[in-house]
Amino acid sequence: MKKALAELARKAWENNNINEKVSFAPSDKLQQKVCELFGHTINEIFITGSDIRHIKNHHAKDERLRGQRDITPQDISMIYDTVSDFKTANKERNDNKGNQTILFMRDTMFMRCFALLVERGKKKAEVKTFYIHEKDSTDVRCNIPEL
């Protein structure tokens, strides 16, 4: 799955006409959280070439100014772990069309990854954005190994 995400990212990074998508089934943990926050289950998580271009255009350059790391096509593969094995997931305000959203966060040793899912119908959710905050040496969580 991670390889498919990185490959779609590479294609979408290089070609604005790529309209492919990668889909995957939600993990049990993700399914449980979506049911809790949305009030129903989902069968599919997906990301499109257009979503990846949004990430590229808004999170791939000069992100240090916002305390973030510039995203690369290879980083897109981390979306899978971010939404499947998250640390926190919070319902955010609905998008401008009234679709429910959830912001997922996952910590690793040196970074904190965020992915925003948007409800698409009653059975799907789309990854609309992804960004990374790097941890610095003053963040005590950086010294705690992952379990």
C-alpha cells in the first residue's frame, strides 16, 4: 500500500494530468474511530492525484516558516500509517459542503504527521491533506522510544 501511495505521489508530482487514485480498507482502529466520530462506518479510504497536488502545492516548499517539514513524494507513503495507526483523531469543523472531517495525528521518533480525512458519502473518506511537523531536541517525546 505504501509503495502504491509513493508511486501515485511521484506521478502526480511530475504530471498535472494524473487523475488516478489509491484506495485502501480502513484498519480496525480507524474504523472504530470513524464510527465514533461520524456515527457510521466506512469501507474505503482514498487519495487522488489532485489531493496529492494539493499537498505538493501547500506543503512541499518553504514549510519551515510554519514549523513544518517540506513534503516529498516518498513522504506520501506515511499517510497509510498516519490514518491506520494514529495517536489521536479529532473531529474538525465540516468542510464548506457540510462533509464531516477528522484530523489524524501520529508521532514517530523525530516527527509528528497529520492527515485530514473528509467524508465522501456514507462509506468512503478522502485524504485531503497531509503535513509533517519535525520535533526538535527540546520535545521530550523525541527521547521516548515507540512501543
